[in-house]
Amino acid sequence: MTLTLSYVVVTDTFATIRDVVRAVAAQTIHDQIELVIVCSSAEELALDPKASEGIGAVRVIEAGPVIPLSPPRAIGVRAATCPLVFVGETHSYPAPDCMERLMTALASEEYAAVMPMIVNGNPDTALSWASIMLTYRHWMEPTARAGIDVLSTYNACFRRQLLLDFGDELTELFDYGSGLDQRLRRNGARFLIEPAARLSHLNVATFNGFVPDRFLGGRFWGSARMRPWPVTRRLLYLAGAPLIPALIAGKALRSRQWIHHRPRLPRGTALLLLIGAILTAAGEVAAYAAGRGKTPIQLAEYELHRSRYI
């Protein structure tokens, strides 16, 4: 069977991605998938070969330090060999037919990338809903199969060559907030959301994880966003800092996704979303004032080990 899609995931150990590997092995096109695992070393990974049985090919890429996560993600894309590449996470799990539906959607040349519909993987808590509404609401229910303007950098399926065309810049574009989708659109790319392809995403759902995850996420996003800005624009955004939380929360609370899910949301979700918006805004302001600091390293804990915070 010809390999058609590379599934790239960065991890520290196999235990961290055991459930991800199981989800890939359960795909309807498992024998057409190349699983690319980027890690510090094969010895530290300690891969369980039985868990990946049925997958078309499994490649372990030793990249040295995997924190921060952007460089090893770029290494994984470059090491992949298939024309399509899905950039996964340690805490997202595709439904059995997800990869097949994404691959089918990219069968024509019309679209450069396809986004699956994101489903809340731990929907019992208000913190989880506040988290996902602030980050992934654009690709949640309700949605129809249609062209979209905004694409997630992670949990999306790309034509690999379009990513490789960025050369050395690809590493930086894998930073949260670097505008990979905007750069692709500038080059004429079009994106699609395929709601028939479903991806379960775990969200931070403990308060001791929610606070740093929101703040660090905001700071990482803000630091990447401001790279091309002149100092005057940074100062302007700092001056408008009090307005940022209202802007972030307002967009979420006015979204059709919030309106759709609101009747079934746990009590307190709106308040926690507002707190999350304030924390995110505080992170942005910290970035505009002092840069990103060690944010990519600190944030990696909540990205790699999400299961500790649910």
C-alpha cells in the first residue's frame, strides 16, 4: 500500500503519546499513514512496537531537545515523506475515519490545507469549555463544509511542499501566533473545513493549569504577532491594554459556537471564559512590554503533558 499521509507528533516519551498512536493505528487508512515521531532520542522514547501495529510506517526522528516545540515540529515536517502532512499534538485524537476524510478532501488541488471539526475531548467541566472556546471555537460545531480564512497551525492537514517552500522560516512559523495561515493565503492558498472529519481535543481543566496556560499562551501569541511591528505600534497596543480582555471575551461570547453550545455548558463557563480572556490579555501585554522570555519552554509543559491538567 502506498503511503499518502504523514502524521507528525512531537513527544518526550512513548507514554505521552500512547493514546495518539492507538488513534492513528485505528484509522480506516492506517496502512497508508506514515507516523513520524519526533523525540529527543529513541532510547528515551521507549516505543512499544505492538501499539503501532497496522500503521503503514513508523519513523522515529531523534531531534535532540524537543522543548520548545516549534523546531522539532518543523524537523518532523521536513523528515516526512508523504505529500500530505498532519501536524498533531499529544492531546488530540482523530476519530477512526478522520484522516481518510481529510485525505479525500485534499484529493483535488483546490485547497492547500484542511481542518477537521474540533470536538471537546473532556466536556464535563466549565474550565475545559472556557479553554476550548478561547482557542478552537472557529472549528467547532456548528459548521458546514466550506472554505475558511482562519486555519490552526496544529491539528490541520497540509500539502507538505507548501510548508517546505518556507525553508528555514518554517521553524518560526510553527510558533503559536506566527500567522502561518496568513502567509499561506498571501501565496494564494485556500483552506477548507471538513466537519465529517472529527478530532477530539483535550483542554486544560484544572485551575492551577488554566492560569499559566492562558497567560503563557497569550504571551507566546503576542510575541509572535508583534515580530514585524515597529516600536510605535507596540506602544499603541500597550496603551490600549485595558480593552484587550473585552475584545477577546466579546469575540468568543458573540460567536455562533458559543450560542450553539451555551444551553448545555456547565455553570460558570462564562465567568471562567472572562477570567481566561483577562489572563490571555495579561500575557499579550507582557509580550508587548518585555518580549516572550522563556514562554515557549514554560508553555511546553501544558502542551506535552495536557493529561496532567484535566
